[in-house]
Amino acid sequence: MIQPKPIPRKYEELKRNVSNGIYQIPKFQRDFVWPKNQTAKLLDSIIKNYPIGTFILWKTRERLKSVKKLGGKILREIPEGDYVYYILDGQQRIASLYLAIEGIELDNSEDYKEIFVNLSDAEKWVRDPDYNGEIITAIPPENESLVITFYDLINERTSKLARKFDSLMNRDEIEDIIDDLKESIKSYEFPTIEVEKQPLSRIAEVFTRINTGGKVLTLFEIMNAKVYREEKDENGNLHIAFDLEDKFNELIDNLKNANFETIADNKTIILQLISLILKQNAKREAILSLPKEDFINVWDDAVKAVQLTVDKIRTFLRIPVSKLLPYYVLIVPIAYFYYINDFKDPTIPQLKKIEIYFFRSAFSNRFSSAVESKLNSDIKLMERIKDGESIEWNKEIPLPLCG
């Protein structure tokens, strides 16, 4: 991996890239959570030319599930095949800057048009750059007349703003202060680092390492972002064609009637099953490399195999609720059997071998370690069971010796 180098960006470019959908926020990022006073502090730092940290972006043509709205504003999509830059670090800062520039009001009634610029303190700062008073605040300063909003500072003409204060200050002086503030924002260079030509697995690792909140992405969260798909209807309107989280929740809702909904505690098992079906490999790297369309196309078959497996575990193995399963992952090899058996019920000899496999795996604590490797091995057993081959169980899944 080539070491990325910082690229300075001006605020106009950042704003334009967010507005045009070039910068996007992957869905595995947390929601926007900064309070308005934190945004005001960020803007105050920018005005004073303080460092605010680096933005880290992933440049890719891959499409992930991303945040669609910032405040109440719909973020624009860009065409398939074009590059998009996903924000890996700096989401809260970029979002704050964008909300303030656009003057957006959030659903929680935080109105970003109401961030205030104290022109009296700004004058002191212009005269003395070491002045530490807060120029930008989330609430209007008390007993102060020389105040404008940050939104107006960015979006209104200097002459129009200055006219408000004709009776309080010399026009040229107030215009100079406003122009200095505008220039501080417009000339500020935001350091960005662009990471490109890297697979999603490595990007997930980058995100985990740089995330200051300590959030470790789960495999399901990554795949949820990767396999998300939208389509346009005949009127050109986008609608969700596949959302892994919604699909998984549908599966769990269907399993509630069978009292097997607690397998939701291990969302990885459905990913492992699909990867075994497509690549005969349940390892993390294999799952992350699954093509989106292949994953989506096999989803319904994987769900059908899981449902048939749950039914057989309940009726034949006499395990009435999922909480009694020794390992939830035991569902995976049996579901794989159903898939390769064209979803037909196993014959009596096949069923006996599946029963032996299940209980030997349980009593030998087979899935207490090296789960992925054992799944890769066990689907070979399922293929042999399907083909009616004899199996030397003491060799394949030995039981612990009793003392």
C-alpha cells in the first residue's frame, strides 16, 4: 500500500463535493451527533486558522450503502462508474461545516442558520491574532450589537451586512472586518488524505484503526454497506432493491414463530453460508470478496436453506428453541446440505448421518475455535452425506475420551 499524502482543499471545493454527491458518508459511520456548540467551536478554529485535523477519504468506483440525508437535505447521487469519495475520518467535521454553510435545520430543531459571529471580538482578533475570545458561538452574545450569523457571513454580500451597523461603526472598518472573516474561511486549507486502489477489507481495517470512537466494524456492517443496491423505477425515482439489514430482519421475524429468533445474535452465519455456497470458503476475506450481484442473487436460496434447516432441527433433532443450540453456527453446514440437495428433504440414511454430525459436533465442542476452517471442512462432509458415502466418524469428528 503506497503511503497517501495530504492534499489541501478549500472550503468551496468541500461544499461542492458534498452537494454534488462526490463525498459520501458510508452507512457504517455513526449518525451525525455533534451539538451545535461543537460546530461553532470548529468554525471558530477555522476562522483563527487553527488546525482541525485531517479528512481521510476512500476514492473508489465501488458503491456502498451511504447516508442519504444530512439534516433534511437529500444528498445527490452520482452515476455508476464515476469515482466517489467515502469519508472514513472527518464525517462530523465535514457535516458540521456543510450544515452551517447551508443553514440547515435538523429534525431535533437545531437550526444551523443560528450560529453567531461576534464582530466586536473579530475586530480584536484582527488587531491582535493572539486574542483568545470566541468569535463564533452557538448562542448570540449578550449585550452585543455587532453580531451577524455565520450563514449570512458566508452567503451575503459584505456591503449588505455592513449597512446594518452604519450607526454603530465606520462603514469601511466594518466591511474590512467582514472581508477578513470571509477570507479566513475561504482561504483555509483543509488537509485531506485520499486512499485509493484498496479493497473493502483493507478500508474496513483503516476505518477501525483511525476511528477515535473505538468502533470496530463487524463483518455484517461491512457487508451491509457493500451489497446495498438501489434501482430506478420507470419514473426515474430511486428505490431500495436490496438492503441486507432489512432482509436479515425479515428472516429473523419469520423464525420467531419457530422460536429460533435468537440466532440474530450471530449475524455472521448467514454470510458464512452464502460464502460457502458461492466460494466454498467461510473465511472473512472470502466473504468480503463476494461480488454484490452474486450475493444478492443467492440470498433467497440461502434463506430457504436456513428455514428448512431450522424446521428439521426442531422436528427431527427435537431442539425446540434456538437458545438450546450448542452453537448457532451448526445451522450453516446443514443449510449447505439443503442447498446442494436442491432443497429436498434428506433420506433416512442421510438424516441419520446429519444427526451424528450434529451431536458429535456438539459433544466435541467442535466450534469452540477455528470456526471458519471447520466450516470449510464440514461442507465436504455434507457433500459426502449427499452422495451417500460412508464416513469414518471417529476420524472426522472424534469425541473426547471420558475419564
